[in-house]
Amino acid sequence: MMNGIYDGHWFGFGGGFMWIVWLVILVAIVWVVRSAVTGGEERSRKTPSPLELLKARYARGEISRDEYRRMREELEE
């Protein structure tokens, strides 16, 4: 009969608090995989192009048609 702390009860695969370590490792792996898979797509959606920003300003009525055309021509050069 083993009564030491190394008998698998506290430091074994699933015993004691070891399940917390495995949970942290699993969460880290999931986080890395998700950020690698969706990282580029999310970044491109978060930063619209200057032309998209200009279109949005025109749609909201912040700038006139003439201002929109002039700025669009400058952006397309």
C-alpha cells in the first residue's frame, strides 16, 4: 500500500489537480488553431479599405456627391 504523494493520486494523469493542467493545455491548443484559421479573415473585416470608408461616408450623407467623386478619383490614382 502506497501512501506517498507520488503514487498517482496527486500527480497522475487525471488525479488531483492535474486535470487543470490538461484543461489549460487543451484551451491553448484550441485558441492557437482558431486564431491561425480565422486570424486573416477577421483582420481583413476589421480594417475596411479607404474606398469603402469613403463610400460609407457618402451613404451616411456626410459628404456631397462632388466631394465623393473628387476623393474617389484621388484614391484611384
